[in-house]
Amino acid sequence: MIKTVIFDLGGVVVTLDPQQAVRRFQDLGLADAAQRLDSYTQSGIFGDLEHGLITAEDFRREFSKLVGREVTHEECAYAWQGYALEVPERNLQTLVRLRQKGYRVLLLSNTNPYMMEWAESPDFDGQGHPVSYYFDHCYLSYQLKLMKPSEMIFRELLRQEQTFASECLFIDDGARNVATASQLGMRTLMPENGADWTGEIFNLLNNN
């Protein structure tokens, strides 16, 4: 029986606009931004930031070297936050409803301090609430120093939650992430970025 529902952030709770992020990084002088950025698993200094191997300040310093000029923290944040297109109200209402129904609702995201500056601010939902308002707990790659699709981040979540994979439903728009969760025994749902998954999730839970 499913007791815990685990959500990805970008592409599920938040609709992503990868091209907007690419354009913003290009505007900062990163000509090959399209090759360096990936919506699912970052690499290089972008991946190191999301993996928690370097700090936001380390990233700013290394990024400045890449583009050949001093880039500010605010410029880095603006570029990273270009990924966020919108936060559909239906998604937030569903998170609230799930918790009201007694499910434990978790966030499991490959993300970084720049994105979380916005997500953990009152601007996140336009109503003065940060993303953590909607979840019982947020498991973030750069804090755990683990990243999806590695099974280690899923095992760490299960360890901290003291729960079983068979009691979890995992929602993510990344095929490799969903495959790992499924292999561990979780029920899964893989909506496309920006798709309305709110009805389907209750169908899954009701038939659980």
C-alpha cells in the first residue's frame, strides 16, 4: 500500500523552460551553453554544483573563468532560474490535497543553491510560500551529495524515511530516474514536462 508520494521538482511540480536557461547563460558569455546544460543530469561545473561537490561561490568563480569576466552571484542565479517557467496552481493544490489525505509527500530533486534561492523564497508560489511549505521533507542533491539516477539517493531517502520502496510512488519526468525507482520496487509515474498529472496520480493511488 502506498503511503509516501515522492515528487521531482523541475518538469513535474515546476514546468521547465530549458531554452530560456540556455539563453540566459549565453547572455552571460557562455557560447556553448546548449552543449553544457542538461535538464536531467548536469556535467562539468554545472554537475559539480548540483552534486554538492562545489559551493555556489566556487561555481561563480569557475564560471567567471569560463566566460572570461567576473560574473556576480545575482547573474548566476538569474541564469539558473531561467529553467523555471511556471508553477501551475493545480500542482500545488494536489500536493496539499495529498497531505490532507494522509500521504507523506516528499521532494527528491537534482538541484542547486541558485535554484533553491528562488524555490525557498516567498516568490515560489506567488502567495508567499516557499516550496518546502508543500512538502513534509525536501531531499536535495547538492545537500545529500548524491544525484538521480543513482540508486544511492533513493536508498538514502528510504533510509531517512524508514520506509519501504513498495510503499512509495515516485513521479519524475526523467526516464532514467523512473527506471531506477522502478528497479528498487517503487510505483512510478512519468509525465512529460508541463503535463497535467494531477488526475492520473489519484487514479493510481485509488487503485493501489
